[in-house]
Amino acid sequence: DTAVSQTPKYLVTQMGNDKSIKCEQNLGHDTMYWYKQDSKKFLKIMFSYNNKELIINETVPNRFSPKSPDKAHLNLHINSLELGDSAVYFCASSQYDRSTDTQYFGPGTRLTVL
Amino acid sequence: DAKTTQPTSMDCAEGRAANLPCNHSTISGNEYVYWYRQIHSQGPQYIIHGLKNNETNEMASLIITEDRKSSTLILPHATLRDTAVYYCIVTTSGTYKYIFGTGTRLKVLA
């Protein structure tokens, strides 16, 4: 069973379109994340949700809107796609603990904007 | 900015131990050292983490210096499948994010 899954794996779309990426975790975790890895391979946090509440929004354009319908899902909707949005997007999850913070990552969604 | 510095790349012969260093001189008392790896463009894979004691699991060993300002990840018998980018991350609970550096690209040679 895949612990953190994302759909789709690949997404090719035109500039200006709106698209969504879905993430699900079956680990029973209470915290979920979206990271972006650009063409230079830098991995950067975008959003963090704890118990469906937004905790971190790292100055991401408001064209990106995460939605957490429940603790097991965190979806990412992107409006008016731009060329610069092309990247690999990774979802992750963790269980809040007073001491540790081990995150488990999904396989990624490669988004290509033409 | 990442709180860690790592060499950009390293090579290791197959079957030998791979020792990957990481400097984290500004680490604070409640921060853990985590290691992840990313094989090709897959999702980062958790390897090991520690606070101050050395740790070992089925994948690797983590050696943390007594002053906690640096650490070394040891893959005891590297295989070709260990070729990946290895990230050292310093973080604490409640931060709700990892700050990734550029990592070390480890190439295991046949």
C-alpha cells in the first residue's frame, strides 16, 4: 500500500489553464505539506496544514490554493498557470510529535506548462 | 536558507562504505538532524534522524559529533542503487517545514 500518493503523476497543460493535483496519505498523520522542486532541483516548502488548518504559506502566489477536505487529503489547485509553474510538486505528511518531525513524501507530480 | 552545508558531490566504490558529511554549526539544542535521499526524481526518502546520540537502522548509521556541529551519514556497503542526492536537514518539532539545501550527489561506481 502506498503511504503517500499523488495524482496525476504527469500533467501537461497550456498557459492560462487551471489544474489540480491531489494528494492522499493513509498513515493516519495529522499534518500534510506541499513542496515544489524547480528545474534546478531546489526543494522548497509551499504550504503546511495541520488538522486541516493552514499553518504555513511560504509567500506562494495566490493562484495556488491548497484545500484539505479531511486530514488524509491535501489538494493543490493552481489557477492561470504560468510557464514558471513548471516543476515537480511533492506532497508529504507527518504526525505532530513534541520531539520529532519525520515527513514522508509522495512520488511527485511533474507539471509542464506549455 | 538551509542551516546545513554539504559537499556537492562524492563518489564511492560499490561495496565500500559511503561516508557523507554535513555541517550544522548553528544547530540549537532541540533540533534534530535528519537525512533523506532522492533517487533520480522520486520523492525524498527518509533514511535516519538523531538528536545527539549515534543512531543505526537497517539503511544507515548516523554519527553526530559531541558538540553537535556536524554529522556523518554512513552507508556501510554502498550499492549502485544508493546513487542519489542525499540531504541533511536540521529541524525541530512544530516548525512544520523542512528547509532543504543543495544536498550531496553520491555516485556509487561499479
